Amino acid sequence: MIWQAMSLCRDYATIVFFANSRFETGKRKLQYLSFQDFAFCAGQLISYWTVGAVDNMIEDMDVDLEKDFLHDLKDLKVLVNDKDLLDQHKSLVCGQLRGKIKVFNEMEASFKNLSRALVNIASKLTHAKDVRDLFIDLVEKFIEPCRSDKWTSGDLRLFLTHYSTSVHTLEAFRHQVIWDRYMGVIKSCILKMYHD
């Protein structure tokens, strides 16, 4: 009984968080997602992107995304704007995934577009409209291209893992803390939203 009450409270907290943040969830492209997919993503956003550590989201329903963090995401643009960094990142990821994923050729060919999509989504989150469109952008700019190339969930998990961690070896990239905070949530949400 207590578990059911807690579950209902978490569902309610998800709805309130999405309403307060005005996330777009009703678009046609998002209709394949379940409430539980959105609830999982809301939990990730609340846990890692809101002001302070929110251990009990049921008590504090007025949870806002941390503005300073969203502003700092603009610094990630260097990863795709600096051609050398982009090439080094691609080389690292491709080197780690060669022979490990079925869609290696497709991944290698679309790496720069996928990387730009993830970084551009991050850098635009300072605008309310772009925060609202976060899930639409993830589907249109990242999930759909992967789906059209027939990536499996396993391929996607391996790619996102190596894509996220390989930046730590890029000496010229100085934004690892912000990167990890961003990509930790984005990776979890993409993997939850990706229904292959």
C-alpha cells in the first residue's frame, strides 16, 4: 500500500514538474513514448539538473532547472566548433567501437551530425522554447537518425558510453564536469526513449 502511494506521488510530481517547466510532450513524434518513459526522464532531470540536490521531490513540487548550469552548457559548443577537437573525438570513439557495433559504418558516417545534434541541443537550453522542445529535439535530431540507420539499443548504449567518456582524454576540452552532468542525463533519457 505504501509503495502504491509513493508511486502515485512520484507520478504526480512528474506531471507537476513537466507542467511547471512546460515540456512539450503531446506532439505526434512523441506519441510512441509512455508516461513511464517521461516519468523516468523527469526523475533524471530533477535529480541532476535542478537547483540543489532534490532528494525528496514529493515535498518540494516547485523544482526549477538550474539556470547557471543551463547557461554553462553553451561552453560545450567548442566540442563541435573546433574542427581539431571534433576530429579527435570522432577518432577516439571510432577507435573504441570498431568491430563492436553492427552499425559502425553508419555511425562513422553520421558521427559529426550526431555530435552536433547533442551539443547544439545542450547549448540552446538557455532559451525557454528550447527547454520546452527538449524531447522533440532528442527524437528528431538524434533518435530518428539512429533508428533510420537501424541501430540496436545495444549499439546505442555502446556509442553513448564511449561518446561520453572519451572527451576526458581530449586535453583541449576543459568542460568535463558540465559535460558529465549533461551527458549523464541525456544518455539515460535517450536510452529510455529509444524503442528499436
